[in-house]
Amino acid sequence: MIHADIAREVANDVVEKLRATRLHHHGTIEIEPVHAWLSRDGLDAELRSPGSSADTVVWAEVAQRSYEDVELNWTYLSFMTMATLLAGIAIIIDSQILTIGAMVLGPEFGAIAALGVALVKHRYVLLGAAVRTLIVGFTVAIAATTVAGLTARVFGWVTLADVTGPRPDTAFIYAPDKWSFVVAIIAAAAGVLSLTSSKLGGLSGVFISVTTVPAAGNVAVGLAFGAWDEVSGSTQQLLLNIFGMALAGWATLAVQQKVWSRVSVRRARALDRRRRML
């Protein structure tokens, strides 16, 4: 076993050189972040490495997380279903609090962000897995919520008026406009930066900014009561948000990859000059 502490800024270069030896075919390349350390040599290494550690994208780390986020399992489907059920209830009682709760509970952002990773890194297996997870996840969640809505209709707990009547606090769910797209772009860019940076903390804001799960909940409720205007508007909202988030995720990662490829070239030139001086 070989253990080495390296600056985050040079992690990609080290991983690429190790991959070139095909070490990962016979052993394991393991990357672990160090959250706190005291080292004079470590400080010198960071100072000599171009860029900031907080801005560095460790692509091996991002790719592994993407594969984990697109895994279609019972946990993912359960969270999607429960989030969509909460969204359906929020729509019926016109509750902003429950709508926000459904947004936070939904696990779909990881799969949407994986779309951008797959496109930037040309990993088409990951792309297919992300698309499958999103389609199956939303289909199962909408179907389960539709069944719940039909059951509530049979027992008289919910009426058509509850679904199509005035809902000032949740009307945005089925009324997509230009701001829906703008919010999706900004939220997805912030979410991708949170996933790729060493400084986390912005994901909760992303989850309560985009109208994906609430739109899915309204589609289900509309299907249960035959409110086709609700179904149409919410479907447009859902697709608009997913498209905007996937586009912003791809663009953000593409810019990060472009920037760090230039940093790597500059670092290589600096090392070459240093060797010549020695």
C-alpha cells in the first residue's frame, strides 16, 4: 500500500498518471478528503499549486458520486414516491410549507446533475442510467400518487373543486413561465458547484428552488380527477425544470473542465521551467 498526501489542486493530475499505469485494473486508487491538517510541507504544496482548493473539481470523485446518485433502487423510488405524495397533499390544501418539504425530500437532483457529468465526460452509460432513473422514478411516483388521489376521491376526502379551485400559494406549480427556466438554470449551476467544490452547503437552497417534485405531484392529482389543464401545465413545468437544470449542469461542468485544463497546462509549464533551472 502506498499512501500520499497531496494538494487537492493536483489530485486530477496524480489520478490520471496512476490510471495510465493501469493500477486500477489490478488494485485500487482511493481518494479521501482531509478536512483538517497541520503541515508546513502541506501548506507549501498548496501555495505552489495554481488555483484554489475550494474551486478544484476532482473528476474521479464527481464521477463516482454520479454513478451512486443514478442507481435505481428501492430507496430512491421510496423517497421519490413519498416526496410526490407530500406534493399532492400540498396542492390539495394549498400549503407552501408542505411544498417546500416535498422539494427537499425529492432525490432527483443527483440524477439530473449526472446528466451534465455524462455529457461533459462522454460517459454514455452514465447518461443512459441517469435518464432511466429519472423516467422510472417520476413514473412510479406519479402512478402511486395518482392511485392515492383516486382513493381519496372514492372516500370523498378530496373533490374536483379542491384541485381546480383557486390556489394562490401553489399556483406556480402548473403555470410555467420564463422565470421557471431562469430559476432552474441558476439553481442547477449552484447545485453543481456545491457537488464539485470542497465547500458544501448550497444544496438545500437548490432543493427548495426548483419545481420538479411539486409538478409531478400536480400531474398525479390532475390525472386522478381528470383536470387536464392541471396535467398539461404541470407537465410543462416539470420538463422545463429538468431541461433547464440539465443544461445548466452541463454548462457549469464544461466551464470548470475548461478552466482546470488550462490550470493543468500552466502547472506543467511551471514544473518544466523549474526542472530546467535545477
